[in-house]
Amino acid sequence: MVFGNEACSSSYGLDASAAPLLPSVGGGDLRGRLSSQPKTFANVFIAIVGSGVLGLPYAFRRTGWAAGALLLLAVAALTFHCMMLIVRTRRRLDLDGSAKIASFGDLGLAVSGSLGRLAVDAMIVLSQAGFCVGYLIFISSSLTHLLPLSLPFLSSKALYVLAMLPFQLGLNSIRSLTLLAPLSIFADVVDLGAMGVVIAEDVSIMVSRPPPIHAFAGPSVLLYGAGVAVYAFEGIGMVLPLEAEAADKSKFGRTLGLSMAFIALLYGLFGVLGYAAFGDDTRDIITTNLGAGVLTLLIQLGLCINLFFTFPVMMNPVFEVAERWLCGKRYCWWLRWALVLAVSLAATLVPNFADFLSLVGSSVCVVLGFVLPAAFHLKVFSGELGWAEATADIAIVVVGMGLAISGTWSSLMSIFNSVQS
């Protein structure tokens, strides 16, 4: 079975815009030198770290700093484990020589046929669209904090979302997004800059006037914290392209593990310090807690600009799947406009950034990042796994589905309560 152009759909948009240090674009088409271990480490960092980190301090406020840190470490370890599951599954199928597997969607097709591809496609569409809704919520909330506007029938956040709509319709009508790829580097520089400014501000406030904080808030909010953590670590779709481009594939697992451990420590430090600095006043977007100043203003505007231009890049996998499903892979401007409009309208209905992170993380990211990798691994290695490995795969699938259902319900209740209040 050989795949043609479909290999790029379900690839999670992992071209130069997602991992700009890769020497080539696409699944395994080697056009330059393979990635060294430091480059692989950097690409994992670039592919995972994003705006979701800015919602971690608020999640720690909800769960408590110790509970939040433990959840982060647990999610990081499970994410790494499931990433390695799909790497091992792809390597096994490559030995059989039955399929060319360049993406997560290809893996689903090779393991479970059209149903497997459909499952991956559906989760990617929902997750990518969810990320884009989160971008619009972040931008509109940040701009409302800087310059609130209002109309009798529209909130300030909704006004900003609708003001962006015509520009996003134009950007998302572009067939090729190659020119937007360099913004990935800008995005990560701004994200790191924002994290640095927030950490410096946190330390300054903690030294001068530390607020009271709690370590554990009770079991009722653990699902909420888990959802935010899963969202922050979501990046399962980039693993197969990065592993294919690694120069020393035998050391890929170690490099991936070191990168995930570094990100987990960075996330934990950021979340704990952010909550410790502002206590119960910690907001859903931590940058809105920062005081007035030129640097703070530049960081907030920089984050808004980079997410504005990242929006069409992240929507591109949604367009690829939707156009393959409905238009026979043909470019369809009205379908793209309808999807952008639907995402924009969804953003006007969600009042809290971190609540939405928890919803996306608890629902589609759990299925995409945990359930599907374990299910594919279990099916491919079913006759070779020992009882411990088989039990672990089954446990991940069962517990993952339980978390997806209960976590989604918990997050929806938080959103509804925010709307009512």
C-alpha cells in the first residue's frame, strides 16, 4: 500500500512552520542534512511550547501549586510514553514494508484502515480548530485588557474577534502559507520573552509582598488541571516527522525524553511562580496580571501579533482534511470561510482562556495524544506484548476515554458557570 498526496493531510501541519529547524519538509523526503540531536531537541521544544503555557498559573490557582506541579509531571511522562508508542509502531510497520508512513494519519490508515485515518483526521480537525479558538480568545482578552471597548449588544472581546474576522478570511484564503512560516521563529522568541518577563515580575512580587497560596485545592479540580496540562503538552503529530529526520534514530527517544523533561520543568517553574506571585488574583492569562510599562505592552502586543498570523498556519490542516472530505481535495474558498466564521463565533461564546484550554485538552487532546497511540500500539503488537505491556496499553485507552468524558463535562461546567457569572 503506497500513499500519495494524502500523506500530508493529518500531518498536523508539521512543515517549516511547525519545526523550522528541520532540514526538509514532508514525511521523510530528505533534501538536506538530517537533524542532529541538538536540532531535534530544539524542534521538540518549538513544536510543543506555545501560548498554552500562559494559562498554567491560573490552572495552578485552581488546583494548588503542588497538585498542579504533580499533574504536569504526570502528563509529561505519559505524553512521552505515548509518543514513543507511535514511534515503535511506525518502526514495526516499516519493517513489514507494507506502507509508507509519513504522518500520524498514515499510521492510522496503516493500522486500522479508513476508520483509523478518520479517527485521526477528526481529532486533528477538532484540536487544531480548538487551538485557533484559543488564539482568538487570547488576542481579544489581551486587547480588552489594554483597550476595552463596548457596544450595547456586544462585549469588548466579541468586538475584537469580529474586527479580526475580515482579515482572517483574507489570510485563510491564501493557498500556500510558505511566507508565514518564518513567523514560527518570531512566535517562539515572543513566547520565551513573555515567559522571561513574567518570571522576573513574579520573583520581584514574591520578594516584596508574597500573597497566601495553597498546595492542594481538592480532587474536584484535578480534571480541570489535567486538561490544561494535556493542552500545554499537545504535540503528538510532530513526533513521526521529527523521528524521520533524526540523524541518529537510536538516540531519538533519549533526545525526546530530555526535551520533554526540560519543558516540564520550565512549565512547572512558570506555573508555580505565576501563582505564587499573584495568589487568588491570578488571571486566566497571566500577562494581564503584569503592571503597566513599555516592555509589558510590547510583550502583550507581540503575543497578539504572532497568534494572529499563526492562526492561518494552524487552520491549514483543518482545511486539508475538510477539502479532502467534502471537495475531493480541491481548493474551496467558501468552505474555508465557513470554518473560519465558525471558529470566530465559538471564540465569542467562551469567556475564559484557561477554561477553554482545559476543554480542548480534556476532550480531543486526550484522545489524540493518549488513546489513539495506545490503541494502535496494542493492535500492531497484539501477539507479542507481555501481560504488563498489554495491560498498560489497555489501561491508557480505558482511563483515557474516562478522562476525556469526565474532563470534558467538568470543563463545560466551568465554562457555563463563567458565562452565568
